[in-house]
Amino acid sequence: MLLREKTRVVKVGNRLLGGSNPILIQSMCNTKTKDVEATVKQINELEALGCDIIRVAVLDKEDAYSISKIKEKINIPLVADIHFDPELALIAIKEGVDKIRLNPGNISDKEKIKEIVMECKKRQIPIRIGVNSGSLPKDLALKPESFIEAAKRHVEILEELDFHDIVISLKASNVDLCYEVYKLAAKTFPYPLHVGVTEAGTVFKGLIASSIGLSKILEDGIGNTIRVSLTDDPKYEIWAAKEILNECHLKDNVPTLTSCPTCGRTQVDLIPIAKAVEEYLQTVHKKIHVAVMGCIVNGPGEAKEADIGIAGGKGKAVIFKKGVPFKTVDEKDVIAELKKEIDLF
Ligand code: SF4
């Protein structure tokens, strides 16, 4: 049994997290939570791309009281990210939030923690404890054991109150450290783990760091939910998370795109075609292999492996289905034709 399968199962709104349930993809809105319209729009766009759970920052009462209004217009579970202020947590819970990201050890009022835990228990709302390399307690050195110790300090408060619907994240921005931390965490805690490399960077650097870190963690059988943290539009976090899970053979309904790098032989403007197909495939949730190849030298061979493919010619492209030429179309019609064939597949 994989380590991720040994964890407790918690309910997050209409999804199950942990155990042998599918690994869920998460992201966080970068809108102001009190701007309900913008937040709802972003959440629904992310859901269409494949986001399973979404988190919003709750900084004040106006944010907290926006939760029910947001929830009315979205389908995926909503997580409130709260630091230090127990009142905001209590409002978020009463507003119908599906999960809370809160570190109880940062709240000094023990009675308030009890109240939060009681309310969460009543409504079956899990609490995610999050330890980041940037916020390790000052008495702990930057090493794997310290992340575990820091998480334990929060977990024990909840366990003493007989609360076990816990999810834990322990994110480091250093890839090697992050991997070591999660290996240790998976052996230590019986709770589902939210995995990711924190503050990974902008798209270019962040994707590389997250791909290396997450593939090692996931392939060790660790992680029940993932976030690819990127300094960009959160839609790229979902693109990347799906791609990583697909490459690790951990998600079934993700398309695969093969495209050639282009060279002196290319006689169609292939890069915009490949980018348009890539963007379109983000909204497609089925297993399909699409190949976008620049010429007939390698094109047909690669396209043969694909369910649908193109091999460019001079201002034209041949469309292949399972390696068999299907029809020839003008360069200007390639994207529309490919989209049509993807839909029909
Ligand atoms: S498939 Fe053709 S166009 Fe694309 S890189 Fe290879 S040789 Fe060049």
C-alpha cells in the first residue's frame, strides 16, 4: 500500500481527500476575496481547467462575510486561509466554508480554538495546518525534523480536542529540503498531505522546481492533494499540476500534447498552432494524445503514436488519425480542424 493510501480520509465539501481517493489539484485565488464577482469568475475559470479545490485569503470580516456569496456561485470546495484571527475563522465556518487553513498554535486564546474545533466538528469541516520554510518558529533550525516538530505543535492542539479531520502541508522553497520533509511527514502523520514546493517562483523557474520536487514526492507514493505555486495567473498552476500528475501516471483524464521544436524544414507557422492547441486541451478532460509536428520527415512517425496529429507541409498540413492520413487542410484551418477532431474523439 502506498503511503498516500494509508492516510485518513477527510471530507472537503463534495470531495474526499486522502486514502485511495484521487489526488486533488488545488490553487489559490489572487483576487481580493471581498470582490465577490472577480473571485467567482476566477474560481469558475479554474474549475473549467481542472481545479478541484480552491483557497481564498480571509484578511478581514468583509472577506469572511463574502464566503456564502461566493459559495452560492461556485461548484468546487472553498477553503478559507486565515492567520491569527479566530473570529474570522468562526465567521468563515458559519458562512459555509468547506475547509479552513489555520495554525492553532498561532492563536493564543485557547477557548477560541476550542470553539473553532467544536464548530468544525459539528459541520465536518477539516482544518489544514501549514508549515512553510518562511514561517518556521524561531527556535527551530531549517532542517526536515524542524518542519515535523512545528507541525506537531499545531496537530497536538487539535488531537487533544479529539479533532482528527486534519490535512498537513509542510512546504519548503528548496526542492531537496521539501522532498526530505515530505518523506519524513508521510512516516510521521496519519493525515492526508497537501504537497508542493512553496514560493517556487515565476512560471519558468517555478515549473522546473515544482516538477522536480513534486515528481519525487509523488513517485514515492506521497501526497493526496497538490499545488504548483507560481508567480503568475493561477490558471498556469492548474495546467502544470495536471501535466505533472499526467507525467507521473497519476491522473487519467488529461490530454497529452506532443509538438516538435520546429526547424529549417518547417513550412507552416507551427508555434502559434501548437500554443493554440495546448490552450484548447486545457479545457478537455479526457485521455487523448495529440501531435503537432512541423514536417513530413518526423511528423508522420510521431503522429502515428498519437490519436490525432498533424504533419505540416508547405502552407498545408496533413491530419492523421492513429497514424493514418485523414485529410489535408490549409494552414489557416489547421487549428479549427484539430479542435473539431479533438471534440469528436
Ligand atoms: S518534425 Fe520536422 S519540422 Fe519539426 S523539428 Fe523535426 S524535422 Fe524539423
